[in-house]
Amino acid sequence: MKKPKLFYLHNDNRCLVNRLSDEQAGKVLKAIYNFADGGEIEESGDLAVDTVVDVFTGVIARQYEAYNEKCEKMRANALKRYNQKDNSATACKSREDKDKDKDENKEKYEDKEKDKEKNKDKDKENKKEKEENSSSLSDSPGDQVDYSSVYNSYNSICSDMVTAIDSLSRRCAVDNAMELLDGVTFDELFERVRQSDFLTGRNGKWYGCNFDWIMQPEHLQKIMSGAYDNPSPKKPSPPAYTKPIRQTSYDINEVRKFDSLDFMDEEG
């Protein structure tokens, strides 16, 4: 057991020493120092002295035990820190690996961004090519669309409604509209628009109809279903029946004669 450089004599045990004589108290003090130095208890042959010595040495022994436990904990912590210092090279290597991983991830991110830019450029080229292909006429003569005739039809039939159009960017809209019309000509479609008081704005409720609006699939379907047709005129209701008043004329002279007659009794 490792001995500390000091020990404590608690003031709570002073009452025990006060009950002893000065000679006995001196023996107790010597016995305490002997125990603290060598860990041995010498019997003095005096029961009172030995009893007080046992009390103090018990307290000192517990102090020594707590001191040694504290020393063991401190030694274990120091050993742990020492082992961590030994692994400092490994820790540095780990940090280097982390930095290396960061650099690799950064390079991967940059490469990924470059790939995104390339893909965007490719998408733009594909989109442009698709638009060019969709705007070009089909190789088959039967599938060819005369876009100019569609524009001219709209401009002539709906001339009083909106401004004229001739843009090639509307070819895709015309192609989609042809599929929805399913045999109905554009002349019939535009004529139906022209006859609608709502679409032409003649009823003063709306003025937003134009070629692009008509070509939208949902609007095209509504037009062909008759949703914007003018309401049918109401038939005039028949006049209410009145019962004729019967006109009766009487000759006043005849009425007077009738009043002056003497009626016969029932027996006559």
C-alpha cells in the first residue's frame, strides 16, 4: 500500500482524547504516527489507550485506501493518454486519408457537373432536332399537311376576331389538332368558332380567343362538343286561353210586356 505524505485526525474524535490523561494521550499520539509510518499497531497494555488508537488507525487506514484508489485511477488515465499518443501517427494517417477522400469527392462532383452540362447541351440539340423533324413535312404524300392553307383558313374565316397568324412554330399544334378533329376539316372548326357569339366576343363577355387558344386540346374538344355554340332561340309561348264572353241583347219593350203579364196560378 502506498502511503500518503499526510493524514487527517478528525475533530469528531477529540472527545475520546479528552477523556485520557496527558500520559495516555501521548501514548496515543505516538501509536498513531507509528501506524501511519509502518502500518503496525503496538499494544500498550492500557485498554483506554488501545481503544482510542484503534479508532484513529481505522480512520487513517480508510484514508490510505481511498488515496490508493485515486492513484490507480490516475495511473490508468495516464496510461490511456500514453496509448493515444502512440497512435498519433495512425490518427495523422487517417486525417490524410480523409483529406484525400475529400479531394476525390470534389473531383467526382466536378466531373458530375461537367456531365450534367454535356447532357443539357445534348438535350437541347435533341429537342431542336425533334422540333425540326416535327416541323418538316412527311415523306409520304398522303401524310403531307398544308400548313399555309390552315393559317389562311383561319385568317379568312376569323378575320374580324384576331390578328392574322403565319408562324411555323404552330405546326406541332396543327398536327395534334388534326388527330383530335378525326376527319373534321379546319374550315368547319373555324366556321364553328366564327358562329359563336362567346368565342368571337360579340356578346361582350370575353375577348381572349385566338388561334393558339383554339389549338389547345381541351379547348378544341369543347368547341367540337358544342360547348360554345349559341343557345337555341326560345319558341314564343302560345297565348293564354280566355273564355269568350257571351253577348246577349234584349228588346226593352218585350221585357216590359213580360213583366206586365199576369201569370196563371198552378191550377189554371
